[in-house]
Amino acid sequence: MTSAGAWADKQLGYKFSDPELLRRALTHKSRSSVNNERLEFLGDAVLDLVISAELHHAFPDADEGYLSRLRSRLVRGETLAGVATELGVGDIVELGSGESRSGGHQRRSILADALEALYGAIYLDGGFDAVRDVILEQFAGRLRELPDDDELKDPKTLLQEALQSRGFELPQYTVTRKSGPPHKRRFEVRCVVDEFNIETEGKGSSRRKAEQRAAEAVLRQIDTGDRHAS
């Protein structure tokens, strides 16, 4: 596993004392029964703790909800896959032949899982301080560029807060149409806000996505009305 060891030295900035831990962290279940699933489980918890502690320190006045949204933004699969891609995890992870032929080296879920497994392996190999240093180095840019709270909230939450701040009732969401086969379902949802006399529609591949788009359309109308009123 010399090439993997050299990769870890360069890309992770960490030298493994136990090469077997590194080998296992980079072995997908399609390749071997001795794989990275257990290390991924451990690494997921380690990552949550490191990021939670860093956010708690960096935002001393933030409430639990904002901290939770920030953490979710940082540890979600999409973010982890992005970090893994930057590190070149896809070039070094070991896959079974079928998974490899089907593009597994670029699959986001595989990359994210392997990254978490690497964190679990570093924790076992070098302890908490070692894995904390690696994680914070890799997430440094993302930690500096975190959005404010409103950017983290989804349109339904923002609409609910906008209405509640005015003492208004919550919006009413109704599914008006479902179409397509079960594996490719489409939803159409109506959102009604009586106090503003606004009715919008949203479409999406799930009810939630359709509701979010309908709420977003309401927010645009409310924002336009507020600007005109001022």
C-alpha cells in the first residue's frame, strides 16, 4: 500500500503508523468483505464532534438552531464529496470491478463515505488531536465562508418566519396534481397566504421540493410588495 501511504502523506498531511487502517479506509464494500463501513461509522461521529466544537467556539453568540444548520451545511454528503474530490480520494479508493466500471470512482456517496472512513482511521491511528488537525485544515476555507442564517434556511422556513413576524397565519399547502410513473413522480403544490391574497404553485420531483418552490414564489411576491410599499 505504498502508493496509498504516499498519497496520505501528501494529500492528508498525515503519516499512518498502521498502514492496514489506511488500506481498510480506502476499501469499498464492493471490493472486499474487509472494508471501510465500520471506519465510516466512526469517522462520521468524529467529524460531527470536531465541526460542532469548532462552530461552538467560532460563534459564541449563535443559538442551537443556527449552529445545527451550519453543521449540516458542512457535514452533508455533497460537501464531503467535494472535499474528497479536492483530495483525489476517487483516484485511490479501491472498488470492485463492477462498481469501478459503473463510475464508482466519481460517485459522490462513495467519495463521502471514504472520506469519513479516513477520519475514523486517523482517529484510531493517531488520536483525537491528530484527526482534528486534519479535518480543520481540510475545512478551513469552508469554515471561513459560512453563510449567514437566512441563507441557510429553506424557503418554507423563511416564509413561516415572515408570516409569524407579522402575526399572520401559516401558509396552506395543497397537492393539486401528481403525475408520472412511481420512479419518476412529479408533484404540483399550491401555496395560499390569505393575509396577502397570494396564491402560488410549485412543481418538483417530491412534495417537499414542490412546496419549497411554491413558498419561494410567495416570498418573491411579498418582497416585491414590501419594496413598492416603501
